[in-house]
Amino acid sequence: VNILAIETSCDETAAAVIADGKVILSNVVSSQIKTHQQYGGVVPEIASRKHVESITYIVEQALEKANVSLQDLSAVAVTQGPGLVGSLLVGLVAAKGLACAAELPFIGVHHIAGHIYANELEHTLQYPLIALVVSGGHTELVYMKERGSFEIIGQTRDDAVGEAYDKVARALSLPYPGGPHIDRMAGDADGTIHLPRAWLEPDSYDFSFSGLKSAVLSVLNQAKMKGTDLNPAHLAHGFQDSVIDVLSEKALKAVRQYGAKQLLLAGGVAANRGLRQQLSAKCEEQGIPLLYPSMSLCTDNAAMIGAAAFLKWEKQQFSSLDLKAEPLLSLEKWGAR
Ligand code: ATP
Ligand code: MG
Ligand code: FE
């Protein structure tokens, strides 16, 4: 079963061919980072236009690298949401066009299901499991009782982790996206600045990162006002330490409470070295198997969309060609339909 998958939910134009939901035949990602960097973040209008410019070429590349033609495909899959509506539309229209022209089944995929199932391209999943989704727009603890079922047991009440990383990086005058820069700075730091942790109610799996972000800004402002020297690496370290502490604590608690067999990391922030290392150490201590994708499969790509599309292929649940882009598509509903 060869699925051609397309992903254009944000600022990566991506296409991939995935065999049997597991084997990557090709995985082409064209990032628009350079374009958006000068604005300090993604400009939606520009993102859509860039997708239009590159989508045809990226899909051709994916087919060519996989050494398959449209006749060798079993289905065409595409990210339906969540994401920027203008960006989603470009991928959706391209995928529908191909599915229609080649008379192939068409599958709309949830972007976060993609991030989670990126793990299946490299690991064997065992249920029940807990997935810790940490990305640019999402921070969620997802309980998965079985394959393809998603229950969100906790989520951020304000900023997503990646968003907090990018905002803190911006305050430290680092380029967009700031996550990898903060990660590197924190890793090299020879000291730290202790910052608060937002634990919320004792029984809650929810998160909050806006207070932490404000704490960073307030430390920066105070140093500026008093004219004191501040080591930005120490601040990056303190920020990352607080983030990792709260994420790990809540994720491990969920694993124990739900009797999960595995803990999965998913999303762009799963590329964070500090998070991977510290969570690995804690999981090892507690005998919990931890899975995370390779670096390049953590951030947005189409291989993960192909992996998640296979869930629907198995059930022969196809989408109709009038499927709409859904910027706020629900993971639980997508899984259940
Ligand atoms: P979503 O998946 O929620 O729709 P998105 O697709 O924009 O959002 P991703 O591509 O999954 O987000 O992840 C991008 C985010 O990951 C950015 O905020 C970026 O700063 C962050 N990120 C990438 N690498 C790292 C890292 N090493 N450490 C911390 N954050 C990182
Ligand atoms: Mg991106
Ligand atoms: Fe993403």
C-alpha cells in the first residue's frame, strides 16, 4: 500500500510516499523559514503563496525519489487541519486534484495525529499509551487506549510550549524559530536562573506557560533597568528547566495513572535535546519505555501524515472530495470518525 501524503498546514511544504504506513519511500520538506525569519514569525498570507509556488515541484520530487508513478499509489492523503486555513487549502486542493485525476481514494488527516504517528515510522507502538504532544501550536497529553483512539487528558490553557520557546527566543533577540537556539544555549550554559513552575491544580494534567514567559521577560527587564549583567544562557537554561520539569512530571504521572505501556514524544519540541535527555533519564529510572521520532520527523513533514493516513486506510475510511480545511479540527473527533 503506497500512500502519497501532502502537508502544508503551516510554513513547510512537504510531500512523502509511505509504504504500509511504516516505510518511508520518500520524504521531501521545503521549509519557508528563511522567508518568514525577517518578520520574526510566520506571515499567513506569504505562507499560502509560497505553498502555491512549491507544491507541484515538491510532490513531483516525492514521487520521483520514491520511484513511483501515480499508478503505483493506493491513496492520496493530506493534512485537513489544524493549521492556517490558507496554507491548508493549498495542500487540500493539490491532493484532491491528484486523487481525482488518478481516481484514487482520498484521506484527510489530523496534523497532530501525524505528529504522534511519526513514531510508528521508527518504532512499534504498544497500547495503551500516553503521548506527550509538544509543538508550535499544541501542548497536550493524549491517552490512547488503542490504535487510532485519542483522548486529550490535559492541554495548555494559554501558550503552547513551542510558542513559549519562540517568544522567549525573540525576547533574547534570537532568530525565528527560537526553539533550537534556546535548546543549544541551555545545553551549553554554565549556570542557571531559577524560574517558577506552573503546576496548576494537583490533579490537573493541564499546562500553562504564559506565566513562565512573563517571568523571563521580567528578569530581562529588571536587569535592563538596574543595568546589571545578565547571562542569557543562564536564563535560557532556567526557562528550559522549568518547561522540562513540568512536562516530565505530568507525563510520567499520566503514564502511571493510565497504566500506559509506553510514553511517546511528538511534535516540533520533541526535537529538544534537553527534553529528550531528561525525560529518557526519568523514564529509565521508573522503567517506562520512552519513544521519540528522529529529529527530522519531529518537526513538520509529510511522512508522518502518510503514517497517520494508514489508520484510515486500514478501515477503508475515505474522505469525500468536498472535504473542507478545518483550522481547528479536533483530534478526538477525527480519530472517532
Ligand atoms: P502544530 O504542530 O501545533 O500545528 P507547528 O506545526 O507550527 O504547530 P511544529 O512544526 O510541530 O509546530 O514545531 C515547531 C515548533 O517546535 C517551533 O515552535 C520551534 O521553536 C519548536 N522547536 C523545534 N526544535 C526545537 C528544539 N530543539 N527545542 C525546542 N523547541 C523546538
Ligand atoms: Mg514550521
Ligand atoms: Fe506541527
